[in-house]
Amino acid sequence: MKTVVTVLGTRPEIIKLSPLIPLLRDRFRHILVHSGQHYSFEMDAVFFAELGLPAPDYTLAVGSASHGEQTARMLSRLEPILLATRPDMVLVQGDTNTAMAGGLCAAKLNIPVAHLESGGRSFNRQMPEELNRIILDHIATLLLAADETAERNLLAEGLPPERIRMVGSSVIDAVERNRQHARRSTILQRLEVTAGDYLVLTLHRSENTTPDVLPGMIRALGELAEEHTIVFLLHPRTAAAMRTCGIEMPRSIRVSEPLGYLDTLRLVEQARALLTDSGGLQEEAGALGTPALILRNETEWRYLVDAGRHVLIGNTCESILAGARQWLQPEALARLRAAPAPIRSGASERAVAAMIDVLESVI
Ligand code: UD1
């Protein structure tokens, strides 16, 4: 039986790989490695419990650090595990430091790498995630792309078409599997909000949490919260950046700790709209039928913007206020909601089938 090692370590990777893990365990000797990039209960363990995932076989316990330090710890701690377990393929997902380090470590040992969510590009090299994606796609053997745009991006960078498989996005599978279960969540009662009558806010991207950008964003969101109920799911990076920049949380904003997966699905499903700079949540909102106003100037998940379901409103005080006031008008929101979103399930099965294909033809 072939051996596959999956390396993960952050909240979005746990969610997006969750529908693949049972399929991998059925078909391969499967070894799960957790980098420890995320370690707080609400950023990590809660998802393993809710998504019914097996405990990791190995934990690298790298914790938080600068990019160089964190990546170095991952490389040096993962290498002996890959040497000992001798996998036929290493699977990583997305654009985090964990994914990049997992892929790089494997590629240097001549172990084929499968990259899920390959080909996403923001064309903004200031983002650490953009660099991670580019590196990963150029060292991976199997490029599992989510959509045509991702496939085009890979071809434009000269990557060979035979390495690319367009499989779709596994976020959709995770939402479909858990949506029903999430209806039992009591999060609306716990936060004392009424279905359809509040906005959910998340904000954590490194380019949005700088001293140049964050104060203006919080000012705009505080002002908007005078007009709408806003529930802010506060990421630890953003909480730390607000402390560093000396920004007070506006009293109009309702703040919550990061939530578990099922509570998040329920809260987003029942929201009037989502304000976010997250990638995973854009797709989750798309699958749940909730429009998203994206707090960025570009997105790697273009298909929902192109379909007219989500809109980009930028990350300055002025652009957020203007965009939100325009798109939160009832008629504008109704148009976003009515846009037919091209949501396709089954990416997880297609991705695992592509891995089987490659493993059977390579070895
Ligand atoms: C990482 C990913 C980002 C992804 C995000 C999801 C990279 C380069 N970025 O960003 O693409 O969207 O995960 O959350 O890999 N912290 C905690 N507890 C934790 C983890 C982090 O308190 O469990 C705090 C620490 O202060 C840490 C900061 O959050 O320094 C940032 O964490 P880090 O993992 O470096 O990056 P994220 O912002 O989470």
C-alpha cells in the first residue's frame, strides 16, 4: 500500500483538508502531520473535534514566530519524519507557511508533492501567501486547481498542463457535509442576534493588519456598526495588531472570540452579509447563499465575484464606507443574493482520484 503524508497546521487547512482525510485513510497508509502553526484551542483543536478528524500522528509544535524562524523550524522538524516514514506523496493545501514548508521539505527529498488549491493568485507579492503559493506550485508534481482561473494562472507561469487537474474547491464539500449539523448550533442565541439582522465581520490578513491600514479600517467598521449590528470574530493576529497600534475597539462593534466551525457556518448562513478578508469564508458564504463584501482590492477566489455574488470593497476607510453603504441597500443585497453562484461539490473525491492516478503512473 502506498503511503501519503498530509501536512497541515492552520485553521483553514484543517477545514479544507477535512473531507479528504477519510478518503485518504481508506486508500493509503495515511500519516497526518500537524505543524503547530496554530495551537490555540479555538484556532485548532475545536476543528479536529467538530470535524471528527483523527489526532495527528506527528506534531511539530513550531508555534508562532517570524516567517523565517517558523519556516525553518518546520523544515528541520519535518525532514526526519519524512525520512523515517518514506511517503510516496506529500499533500499540502493552500498558501500558509505550513503548506510551503511541507511542500519544500518533501520536494528536496524528491518526494512528489500534491498541492490542493493550486493556482490561486492575487498578483500581490507583498502578501506572504502569494509567495508561498508561487513557490509551492513550482515545486509540486500534482497541481490540484479549484477553477479555470487558477488553471490559467498556472499555464501562464509555464507549468506543464499534464501536472494540472481542475478538481474544484473542497471547502464546498466541507460545507455540504456540515451544514445540516450546524443548524443545531445555538450561536445566534448566545450572541443575542436575530437571523437576517446582523453582519459578520472577520479581518486578519497581514496586509490589512499594518499600522498604515488597520486604523482606517477599524474607523470605517466602527462607523458602519452605528448603522448595522456587526459581530466581529476577532482573530488573534488582529487583536495583537490592535494592541500594538494602540487602537481601541469601537463600542458599536460586538466582539467575539474566533468561533468553531459549526457555529461559524450557522452565523454566516443566517447573516444579512459577511464582511471579510478571509479566503475560506468567501467560499463558505458562497455555498451558504450569503453575500460577502470583501475587504480587499483583489481576491484569489474570483469566481464568486465574477458571478456577481460577492463584491470587492477595498481596505481604506473611504472605500469600506462607500462600498458597504452601496451594497447593503436592500435592493443591492437582493441582487447579490440572487446571482447564481457556480458552486460545485465533489472536489475532495476528484483530488484523491488524481492522487491515485499519479501514484499509479509514477511508481
Ligand atoms: C495564517 C496564514 C494565513 C491564513 C491564516 C488563517 C501564513 C503566512 N498565513 O495566518 O494565510 O489565512 O493563518 O488563520 O501562514 N496566534 C494565536 N494562536 C494561534 C495562532 C496564532 O494567538 O493558534 C497569534 C499569534 O500572535 C501569531 C499571530 O496570531 O503571531 C499570527 O499567526 P500566524 O499563524 O503567524 O499567521 P495567521 O495570521 O494566523
